[in-house]
Amino acid sequence: MTLSSAAPASVQAATVTPRRAIIEYRYKIVRGYLYRRLYDASHDRWLGPWERA
């Protein structure tokens, strides 16, 4: 008996598909100046500080 034939069919057919994070800039205007900040939408968190654009 080989190792591949001993595993259940459901385990052999399983595949892993990695997903890319959704990272985008968010913008705001403060006192007439435009600011931007990186946001990771797939994990709902900020990735850096606000910077003037």
C-alpha cells in the first residue's frame, strides 16, 4: 500500500488558494489639504499614518 492511496479522497482533492489582501488609499480633506492613508480592507486596519497627498 502506498501513502497516496491510504489518504481519504477528500484530503487528496483539497487545495489551498491564497488570497491577496485588499489594500487601498483612503482620503480626507482637513483645512483645505488632502490627506491619504493606506487601509487594509480585508483585515479592517490602518497600515500607516496620514500623509499629505
